Amino acid sequence: MIEIHEDKCIGCEKCLKTCPVDALKMKEGVAKVDEGLCISCSACIPACPVDAIEPILKASKAASADYSGVWVFAEQHDDRCRPTGPELLGKGRELADELGEELCAVLLGSDVGKLSDELIAYGAEKVYVVDDKILENYTTEAYTTALVTLISKYKPSVFIFGATHLGRDLAPSVAGRMGLGLTADCTGLSITEVEDVKVLLQTRPAFGGNVMADIVCPNTRPQMATVRPHVMQPLEPDPERDGEVIQEHVKISPESIKTEILEIMEHEDSGEISVEEADVVVTGGRGAGGEEGFKMLRELAKALGGTVGCSRPIVEEGMMSKSHQVGQSGKTISPELYIVCGVSGAVQHRVGVRGSKYIIAINKDPKAPIFDMADFGIVGDASKMIPMLIEKVKEKTC
Ligand SMILES: Cc1cc2nc3c(=O)[nH]c(=O)nc-3n(C[C@H](O)[C@H](O)[C@H](O)COP(=O)(O)OP(=O)(O)OC[C@H]3O[C@@H](n4cnc5c(N)ncnc54)[C@H](O)[C@@H]3O)c2cc1C
Ligand code: SF4
Ligand code: SF4
């Protein structure tokens, strides 16, 4: 909700154009808000030249019975769904079944409706689409207004986002505008009961990864969370699955958008597969033998058709770029095969690689914690073990 300070209002009417639901009207020369219509989107606030509009941010004790549906934000780019949409739909299916509610995806952009079928194949029963030129390139304000409007209309009980660059910006913006709770960077989501009401249990590492915190938002709806890419598994897509596509129009005023996109620069493709996408990741830590050791790790990764990752100290020492770092403050990965050399296996590292199918650890210390999670462990000096592995792999592949 907002409050308009009548003593400050100069009657310029600029705010009227920004309201997506026409909740603002002029009366006796000052702007008035219709509280029955206002959806608390805050789009009018920056439009006021004299700061006459202020948000009233108070978390409402939403009646949980009025809210239903598990929503997933389906991020898209270049005419393709980003992997987080299908991944979150996989987990969303489980949550929706347990709550007895429907699973929906939300798709925003320009000319994106064609991606709905893919989201239905991955488990969405409904796809809400807002197709508008103003949403072609991401801006916090336009995307937030679109989502706040949809939430106010349909009242979902749960809304999850990928913890991507975009999701980490958008989810807090929506939560902030609506006065909701938000748990960032969850590694687990499930359903529990608080006072006989089914709620979303959001699990994430806390205190530097030393404890796993279970968080609930019993008083506000929707319950909102972001989840790191590759933590959840998508369902097998079924093109025969039925679903409904709901086209929505949301009024988004260009005046409410504070950012102007001057140029879009594509990230330069180094030709390397990213650690998040690779089926095989060969990671080195402080015990991998420095520059020489990493040369060998690259050779092993190449022989296996994979890519090289590293622990955090390797980035801090400037040996590799942050995009290769695996773990809590780096990338979360789920390759088919994870080979990890000279890494102790601190909890902050392990939390990022738990989704790996097979883990082979090489460490000279038989008590290194990395062995606790490894499927196969080799106790020995990495500088001797890696050349032997390279030789064996080359023998098999030549
Ligand atoms: C908030 C926070 C976030 C963090 N995020 C991350 C993260 O995202 N990713 C991450 O990796 N870390 C992260 N860390 C750091 C983490 O706690 C550890 O310090 C780090 O993972 C240790 O890196 P390491 O295993 O390479 O080095 P070390 O702990 O120094 O371990 C080196 C290992 O190599 C072995 N070794 C030594 N010589 C050899 C040899 N010749 N052959 C074989 N083995 C050998 C040793 O036995 C040892 O086990 C984070 C820490 C904090 C506080
Ligand atoms: S712009 Fe948003 S916050 Fe402002 S009156 Fe309209 S609905 Fe309410
Ligand atoms: S933009 Fe501000 S000053 Fe102008 S009418 Fe709206 S509240 Fe009044």
C-alpha cells in the first residue's frame, strides 16, 4: 500500500500514468489512491517529482487459505527457456502434489508465448504469459510490476525463482514491494506443517556453510525462495502433457522504468564448456600442484571431454578466474563425473558438488573430508596420480 501526502502533492498527475490498475485519481487537485484497487506495486513512487508518495511496507498476515498454487518463474533468453525453469518445475511438481495445489509457470518477455509448450512438457499445468515489447529486455521495474500484478490477481501460495543474476535481482524486488519474506539461495525445499497449516520449508546453508538453516514464512503469502541453478532436477519432458496457457496484459508505464538500456554486450565465448554445463569436471585445490598441476588437470579434463574447476583459494591466488570456482560462493554443479584433486573437502566446497553422479577424490591425506562424499578415493600424491590417469584415459579413448 502507499500513502500520498496531500500537503506535498502539486497535482502534476504524473503518477496517474504509471499505475497498472488505475488506482490513482485526481480529486480536488491532489492525487488519491483507491485502496480497493491498489496492488502495492510501488510503480507510482518514483514518478512523483516532489516525493509525495511513500510506501507503507508492512507484512500482512495473509490468510493462507486464500492463496493457492506453486509458481515457478521461467526465465528465458534468446528464444530459449533457461534451465532453471524446468529444474524448478521438477521440484515444484513435488511441492504442488504435497500441497494438493496446481503447478504454474510464469513467462515474461516479448514474443515468448511459444515457449509455453516446453514448460507444460516439463510439468506446468498452467503458464501465465505476459508478452509485451516493454519486457523484451530485463528491467527490474517492468518485471517487478508484471509479477506483482499477477500475484495480486491470482494469489499463489509459493513462488520460486532461480538464483541466477536475474532471479537474484527480481525476487527481492518483488518481495520488497509486497512486504513479503524471501529465502535466498535455497538448497532444499519441502513441505512441513506449522500450526496445522502446510508451509514451505526452505533450507539453505548459513553461518558460512557450517549449519543448514530451515526457514519458514508462516505469515506472508506467497512464500518466496530462490534456488541455485543445478540443485533441482527437471522431470523427463513429456510433449503429450496437457496444460493451459493464460495470456495476461499488464499495464506497465515507460515512466516507471528508471533504467535505460543503451547497449547489450554478449559475454565473450571462450570456447570452454562452463563448469555448470560440463558432464565431466576435473577440479584442483591447493594440493593439486600449482600451475604445473593445473596444466595436467586441463589435459585430463580435455581427454575426458570435460572442463576444469577449482577451489576458492585457487581463485584467491589468481590462478583461475572466479567462473571456475566450485562451491558455496562459486558455482553449484551436477556433472556425471567429478574428479577432485588436492581439495580438502571443506563444507563450503562440498555443498556445491553434492549433485555430482560419481565423485573420484585424490588426496594424500587419507583422513581428508572429501573422501566422506567420494564414490572412489585415491590416497596419494596428485602429481603422480594425474599423469597415470591421463595415460589410462588416453589408452581407452585412442
Ligand atoms: C563463506 C565462505 C565461502 C566459501 N566458499 C567456497 C567455495 O565456493 N568453494 C571452495 O572451494 N571453498 C570455499 N570456501 C573455502 C573453504 O572453507 C576452504 O577453505 C577451501 O575449500 C579449501 O580449499 P582447498 O581444499 O583447495 O585447500 P586446503 O584446505 O588447503 O586443502 C588442500 C588439500 O590438498 C591435499 N594435498 C596437499 N598436497 C597434496 C598432494 N601433493 N597430492 C594430493 N593431495 C594433496 C591436502 O591433504 C588437503 O586436503 C569458502 C569459505 C567461506 C568462509
Ligand atoms: S502504482 Fe501501484 S502502488 Fe501506486 S497506486 Fe497504483 S497499484 Fe498502488
Ligand atoms: S506525481 Fe506526486 S505531485 Fe504529481 S499528482 Fe502524483 S502525488 Fe501529486
